[in-house]
Amino acid sequence: MRKSDRQPVGGEIPDRVAVDQKAIRVNGEQYWLYAAVDPETNRIPHSRLFPTYTVPIARAFLTELAEKHDIEDALFLVDDSDDLIGGLRRENYSYRVEQHGFRNTVERVFREV
């Protein structure tokens, strides 16, 4: 059952969601861009800049994603980043470590950025 405060933009979250973070420079300052990407459509349901990357920051990113979308049943595709894996574990989300395949979608999005 969908919670009334969740308002997906442009459709539901898919069964699989690729998530990653990448260091980027903005006005000479380094930030970490976290993004969730639908690997089938390349749609970005959520992204956010943070000053660093840690497990608590990954959890904050996942919490924000969950506030916007129903992600309880999603399978998250991640690389071997400790912060995202730690955040997914602590929030009890299903995940699979995947270096290639569907997870490459998020890498393509980061190259565009």
C-alpha cells in the first residue's frame, strides 16, 4: 500500500535502481554527487550534492529517496562502495553489488554530468 506523502514524479520507481556517488568540482570546491538512476530508462528520480561521502550521508540520501518514492521492494545495484552498501544495509534495503550490466547506467549519467 502506497503512503500518501510519496509523490513519484513521472512514474513509479522500477524494480531495480542503480545508485552511486561521484566526486565533482563546483566553483573549485569538491562535492560528492549521489544519484539514483532507473537503469531501463536513464531517468534520475533523485540526486543530491554532499560535502563528503559517509554511511550516514548515504542513509540521508536513501531517506530522501524513500520520502519521494516507494522503494521498499526495489533491488539497488551498487558498486563496492562502503558508504552505499553500509547505508543500504542499515536501512534494510535489498542490494546487489554489480560492476557492469544495468549498473553501468549510473556511470553513463555521471559521465554526462
